[in-house]
Amino acid sequence: MPPALKIIVDVARFRLARLEMANLVAAVALMLTFRLPAGELGGRFAFGLLLNLLVYLNNDFHDLGDDLDSSSRDEEKTQFLHTNVRAALNAQLGLLGVLVAMAVIWKAELLVGLILGGGICWAYSYRLKRVPGLDVVAMTLWGVSMPLIGFPLDHIVGWLLVAQLGLCSMVFESIQVLRDREEDAAHDARTTAVLVGEGATKRLIRGALLLAGSFAALFLSPVAGVMAIGGVFVPFGDDTPRYWNRVRLLLGLAFLVECATVYFLGHTQGLWLQIPVDARFGG
């Protein structure tokens, strides 16, 4: 297998094992919610998969130095990337070229997800992940931008749903920096959790859960809102990865409830707003 292809396969294997391509699942849920034709769904899924491979490979590329010293990373994968840095760069350029060609030739609005999602992830990997506050803000925006490939961008309901995903990403990133706090501190990486400490980061997580639940209840579905707010009562315990998986499952199910509500009722069911699925900007 050519080194560049092996690097891409390793990225896919590692990230899928860690359940870190949830934004692609969310994008597919959006495609189904808006009843996109099978051909369009397949094209958007392929674009989203390649985009995920690009951004995660870029993250691994920038984190290579830290990953070589980390016990939580796949040592064989990291060493191969270290030995084949040029191939990793070529793989990124190849993925980027395919994505741009797909968007230009097939559907230009996909460039929005590519530029925003890819750009934010690059900035996060290059610098923002070590800037307290901006690490969480960047991943919140990333949570909004990556699933933009999942629906026609003139649909109002789609933007409400991706806004909800952004708030979920705020929760997830806050948990991630809490999980990595001790390792980050040992590497002199200043993250939000390193700066404010464990207690304040836990309060941030609960606040983000309350915000996500309130947004869901007001604009999308009261049931989903209650589910998200229920995350506040999930105990942290001593196993942060286990806590993270429980919260991800809860918020993932809440998002599916929101999508199902729109799919079956034809509109959102928020306490404040109820918007038809086919409502469009300027329409």
C-alpha cells in the first residue's frame, strides 16, 4: 500500500475506533431529515467522509510531536506518520484537491463546509487548541460548520439543527480538555481546563449542557431539550472517557429526536418557534 494511502486508512481506523466522526453521522441525519435524493445523499456522504479524513489527518500532522510522547495514541500509526511526513503532506493536498474538484464540478455550496470546517480545524490544530477559551469556541464553530454539507444551505431549519450541533460540540470539547488536562499541563499546553482547573471546567460542561438543552426546547423539540438538560445529572465519576461516551449518547439521541420531529411532523416543535421544514431564507 502506498504510504499516503496507508496514512489515510490509519486515520480512518483510529478515529472511527474512538467514535470521533460523529459529525458525519449528524450530516447523514440531516440529509435524511430533508429527504434528499439517494444520489445526492451519496455524493454528500462521500464529500463529508473525505472532509473528515482531511481535517483529522491535518490534526495528526500538527500534533505529531506531542503524539510521539503520548501513551494514549497508536504508537505504530504515529511512528509511520513520523517516518513518512512528506507522504502525509501529499495525502492532505490530494484530499483537498479532490474535495475542491467535487464542489466545483458538482455542488458549489459544499465549498462553504470545506472552507469553514477545514479552516477552523486547521486554525485549531495549528494554534487555537492551546489558547484557553478559544479552544472551546473554535470547536463550537467547527461543530456548526462540518455538518453544513448535509443540507441545502437556504433551508432555515437546517441552520437551527447545525446550531444545536455546535452547542453539543461545546460540551464535547469541554469534556475533552478536562480529559486531557493533566497530560496537556505536563506538555505545557495551555487549554481552558489547564487554565481554570477541574472544578471550573466541570461547571462549564454543565452550563453548556443547559444551554444546548434550552436551545433545543425553544427552537426544535422540548423532548430533546429535556434529554440534553438531563446530561447535567450524569455523574462525572473517575472515568472521564466513560462519562464522555454517556453524554455523547444522550446528546446524539436528543439530536435524532429533533431530526425525527422535523421528518415526521414537517416542522420544528420548539416552545418559541415552529418552522416548516421547507422554509427558506428570502422565501
